Amino acid sequence: MKIDNWEEETEARVAQAVSYFKQGYNCSQSVAMTFADVYGVPVALMARLSATFGGGIGRMRETCGAACGMFLLAGLEVTNHEDKPNEETIDNSTFNPYPDAELKKANYEVAQRLAGYFKEVTGSLLCKELLGLAKKDADGKPADIKIVATPEARTAEYYKKRPCAFMVETGVRSYMRYLKEKEAPQLPKGAAVQI
């Protein structure tokens, strides 16, 4: 991915992701769909692939859907690029870059890096914590959170009380940071920068 102006590109992708979210797509979809063009995945397919991860995975308030969207992208980013599907392998009968231990390791490293970027800004990866739902009962045990599948209506009040649009923004910014750092030449640890 060749980018001349990272700041401009980041702001454009943040705006696109927040727009998707305000159109009614969930947090995970909003992040993942924003990068569909980078991986040649149709936006509609990316929406379907990431749909389940919204609301902290199926609205269970576990790992934030915006973070899950980044992790889905990491799986697309860390593949054996010489083994991309083509017309003969598009049915996936022969295209399978996994189970390659080095590829898995690389994928997990990217996911951990992305998680670190996200947590630097938000303090957590857990939807229930980000939403302020992780309360403790009188005994100090985590209080039960009522899990329902029905999403809340997207109203002006919804957008006021929920930090989800910010989580979507943070997911996109974190992923753009990863892409930028990946493109930039890395100095060896301890190397001094000459000015």
C-alpha cells in the first residue's frame, strides 16, 4: 500500500469508518470495511465476514468489536503473498497459507502489536469495560451483565452515551499506525538517529 500523506490518508479512513458506523454498521464492520480496498475484498463481503464481532463479539460485551475488526485485518495482512489465490485455487481447495507455524507467529505478533496500540488509547480491549458495564457486586465479584442479541436503536441519544464511534476511530488509527510503521525503515534497537 503506497501512501504519500499518512496523516491525510488516516483522517480519510477514520471519516469513512465513523460514517459506516453512523449508517448502522457495527464497530467491527466499520473498521474492517474501511480497509477492504487494501486487500481487494469486496466491501459487502468484508461486512459479512466481520458482522459477528460487533458489540464485543455477538453483543456479549467481550473483546471490543473495533479491535476484532483490526484483528481480522491482521489475518489478511499476514499471509504468504506468493501463495495468493488465483483462478485455479479460488475455490480454496488448494489455497491455504496455514498451518504454517511461522505465519501463525507473525499473525499473532501483529495482533498483539495492534492490541497494544488500541489499549494505549482506550485502556482496555473489553467492550464491557469500555462501556462502563464492568461493575462489581457487594462481594467484589463481577456483576452479571444482561446479554441480549437485539441491538439498540441508533438514535442521537445512543451516539451521545456510547464511546463506540471513538473505538472505531481508535481501531482505524491503530491499524494505520501499524501500516505506517511497517512501511517505514526500522532502526536496530539502540541505534542512534543522526540529525
